[in-house]
Amino acid sequence: MGSKTYLITGASKGIGRSISKRLAKDGIQVVLLARQSEELEDACREVQSLSPSSFMIECDLAQSDSIDTAIESFNGIDSIDGIVHNAGTIAPIKSMFEAETDAWERNIQVNITGVQRLTKGLYSKMKASERCRVTTISSGAALRPLHSWSAYCVSKAALDMWSRCLAEEGEKDGITSVAVAPGIVNTDMQLEIRTSSQDDFPMVESFVGYHRDGQLTNPDDVANKLHNLIVNHTTEQSGQRFDVREL
């Protein structure tokens, strides 16, 4: 496994950071992609202590130019053996009639349009691997509408179908794709949800309760449960959607 290269988006914190560390323990070269931050630098140092050839790329998936620059950063990499599309945003948490249009469209850009642009730009590297495994981080919101989460629900549903399309069209090149719902995880996104106002998000008290009652899972535990699927999922599993609680 030492020669493999995996790209993780949203790698500076939460699930993405935990997955990056878990892959690095196997000696995989991890490319940590996220917006510029001290957290990204810290995560990269942590991963490099386990897998020295790993490196970071600063990229804002909301910006097409930033994605194109990130793609150029892979010029020295011959092949990509796996991608974990983990980066995502839940904002705006507001009624679809009250949400700012720019914020709603930014959600779609980060959660699905940017995923497509980045993946298409890396296609030749994925193809060169001859066995590239792609994992997208889904959500229960992909399956049912939640009041005030319209952009997130729509983009995650689109990401699930995008994963299935990738499985279909990537098969000839040895590219497989699975989607996985990670459950309710103790991340900054959960903090953003439970600090929303009742007016903006009528279900906020439920999410406050999940945190208060200890129902949130730890990102490291989620990464450990996902690890085998990320690195070993089969061609027969390609195109499927999984739930971490069933792994």
C-alpha cells in the first residue's frame, strides 16, 4: 500500500482529517485538500508524521479558479488511487424562500459542482491508476427533505446520483465509486446546526438534544469504520450507497 496516493477533500478537520490520518497509518501518500487555515497546516504535519510524502493543497471548492489551480498541483503525481469527497457545507440554514440566493448557489457549487470539476480535472491520473476507488460522503439529508436545509438536501441527493454515474462511466477505466452516510458526527457542521436560531431552523432543539445526550459519534471512530470500504471496496459494490452504522 505504500505506493498508493489518496486525495481527501475537507481534510483540515472533522471526518476528513480523521480519514487522512487513518490512511497515512497504512503508509498511503495523502493529499490533504481544504481552504487555507492553520488547521490544514496542523493536519498536514500530523499526517506527514505518519506518511512523510503526504502534502497539502489549499483550495476553496466554491471558487472554480481555485479548483483549477489545485488540479495543476498534481502535475508531479503520476496516478491517483483514491479520492474521498468529504468537503461540504450546510449553509444556508434558512427557508428556501428566505435564503440568500448567492449562499444557496454556493452550497451547490461546493457540494456537487466543485466535486465534478475537481474529479474531471484529475481523470487522467485516476485512469492511470487502473484501480481508483472514489468515496463520497453522503447524508441522510440526501434521502428526505429537512426544513431549512433545502440546498444541502438537494446537493447531497445530487452527490449520491453523481457517485452512481461515476460508477457507471468509470467502470471501463477501473474507477469505482461508493457513497456513504456517516451518521451524526461531532464536527463543526453539527455545531453550526445546533447554534442556528429556532426561526431559521425549527428542528434545532432535536440537534441540541443529540449533542446533550451523547448521541454524536467521534470522527476518528467513523474513519476507522469507513477505512476498509475506502481502500478495498469492490467493483461489485461500486454504485452503492452505504450507512456507516451498518458497516
